[in-house]
Amino acid sequence: MKEKPILIVVGSQSDEERVVGAFKALDEAGVGYDFVVSSAHRDPDKTAQIAKGAEQDGYKVIIAGAGLAAALPGAVAANTKLPVIGLPLDVGPLRGVDALYAITQLPPGCPVGSVGIGNAKNAALLALRILQAG
């Protein structure tokens, strides 16, 4: 298994503080991960390249954290066959409710799992369970 089998991607550097719970849970479990910032809106080509290359790069699961319109998890899932866990971030006037709806209401053919708003720890724990099952 890859030394860092989990990829965590968010759309903005300011989102890093919102995924610290995932970092802590994975560090505690002794499972490596990489963290990348790439916006589905501001840099869609880079985001697609990251997703398309993730499996070849040895990742097994992707956690995609996004707020507001939450396009990132769907954009990632559209470009990979790996499991994608959507992490709705608690930002904006609706405090993540819009992100939760966006992630859970993706169209058929673009599967993305979701955890609760702001629950980065659960995203990491779910990724660990997916790794154990595979």
C-alpha cells in the first residue's frame, strides 16, 4: 500500500484549518496522507488533473472538503474511479448547509459519500474504514 494512501483536497488555503480534524485522526492512526489546495472553480484544469492522476499516484481514497456551492467533491469524483468522501465545510451565510445539499444531491453516475458539516474527523475515519475494506 502507498505510504500516503489518502489525498485530502480543498478549494482554498483558508480551508486548511477546517480539515485539521482529519489530519489529527490520520496521524493518530499512523496512516499517511497528502494535502492539496485546488479549486474546482478557479483552477478546474488543475483539479481535473489531480483527480485523474490520483489512482496512478497510488491514492486509494480522496477526501474533498468544500463550502458554499461545494463543486469540488463532484468535480473530483467526475474525474476518478476512486472513492470520494465529500466534507461540507462550515462557511458562508448558510454555515455549510448549502455545501451539504450540493454534495449529497450530485447526479446519478457521480457518486460521492458525505459526512456531516465540518466533521473532518469522520471523513478521516470513513477513509480509514474504506482502506481496511479494500
